[in-house]
Amino acid sequence: MINLILFGPPGSGKGTQAAHLVEKFGLTHISTGDLFRYELGNNTPLGQEAKKYMDKGELVPDSVTISMLENKMNMTPNPKGYILDGFPRTLAQAKALDAILQGRDTKVTHLLALDVDDEEIVKRLLERGKTSNRADDANEEVIRKRIVEYNAKTSPVFDYYDKSGVSKKIEGVGSVEEISTRLAAALV
Ligand code: B4P
């Protein structure tokens, strides 16, 4: 069973690549960013809470994010495996994920980290911001705040899983197809 954490800074192509991998490996894709945007779009209490953080480029609190993830996993009780895109983003989320998977007699098998430099990220996200209607892509200050949050709170998750030998860096600059081939090669 493959349980993949698709990792990397904001705008590194996690969502883009997840779509390719789902098709290739038949895994269940869970994107916490997409789940939050769905709640936001429906103006639910969870969406209103998440918006306060997302619009500023900050992470949504762990308690909110972990229970949302667990609920989503409970809706897919017997998957072939998961692609987790945008989760875990903190050490607390990583520990919670391990406990959830352990309760299902499984564990994280791969963490693949898309390696993309900051200036490429800013360029990609500003470009997406022209059409995405995403407040967090709309200005450079918020994008840079997201990168700061990633370096401070999310990047330690790579080292956490590296201890069990599952973390690997993947060059994240190149065509979408090239990167997809690199990721698939790391999964077989
Ligand atoms: P996410 O939705 O996870 O979004 P992301 O980091 O912006 O994007 P991703 O890496 O998926 O990039 P994409 O493929 O779209 O998070 C948004 C926010 O939600 C967070 O800031 C946070 O507030 C909140 N949140 C989510 N999960 C959370 C958690 N676990 N805990 C707390 N808060 C959480 O690619 C970006 C752009 O690059 C696209 O326009 C794409 O077309 C382009 N692109 C992709 N690959 C490319 C390539 N190879 N070359 C050129 N461009 C490329």
C-alpha cells in the first residue's frame, strides 16, 4: 500500500502533480487546501474560520485541520492508498497523521518533496493569482508570508519522516510531465 505525502513549498506543484499520480496509481487524493476552499466557497463556519488565516498566508490551526482530515479519511474507509497533498504541514499534524494511520494498520510509505526555489514560486503564484480568484495568490507580500510559514513550521516535517527513511527530494523545476516522471519513478 502506498501512502504518499506530496510535500513542498506553496506553489511547488503539489496539486498539479497529485492529479497525475492519482490517474497513474489509483490512489485517493486528499488536499487540505482544496477542502478549505470548498468550505470557504460554501461559506460554512469552518470556511469562515479558515479564511481568517488563509487570506493572510498563515496556516490554519492544527486542531481544525486535523479533524477535517480525519473526517475526510473516514469517508474513504478502504482506499488503495492515499496521496496527501498539503498535509501534514506541522509536526503536530505529522504526529496526528501517524496515529490515524496506525489505527488503520498502515503508515506513511513515502514523502516526496518538490524542490523549487523561492523566486520561481513567487513567479508561479503571482501568475496563478491573475485568474485564480485566490486571495492568498493576489499579492507578493502574502505569498512571501506563506514561504516564511513553510520554512518555519512545515519544513521540519521532512526531517521528521527522514528518520524513518521515507523522505526524498525531487527536482520540482521543469515541465509538468518531467516532474511527474520523476515522482512516479520514486514510487515504484
Ligand atoms: P494549498 O492549497 O495546499 O496550496 P499551494 O501550497 O498554493 O499549492 P500547490 O503546491 O498545490 O501548487 P499548485 O500545484 O497549485 O494551500 C493553501 C493554503 O491553505 C495554505 O497557505 C494554508 O493557509 C491552508 N492550508 C492548507 N493545508 C493546510 C494544513 N495542512 N495546515 C494548515 N493550513 C493549511 O501549483 C501552483 C502554480 O504553479 C499553478 O498555477 C500551476 O499551474 C503552476 N505550476 C505547477 N507545476 C509547474 C511547473 N512544473 N512549471 C511551471 N508552473 C507550474
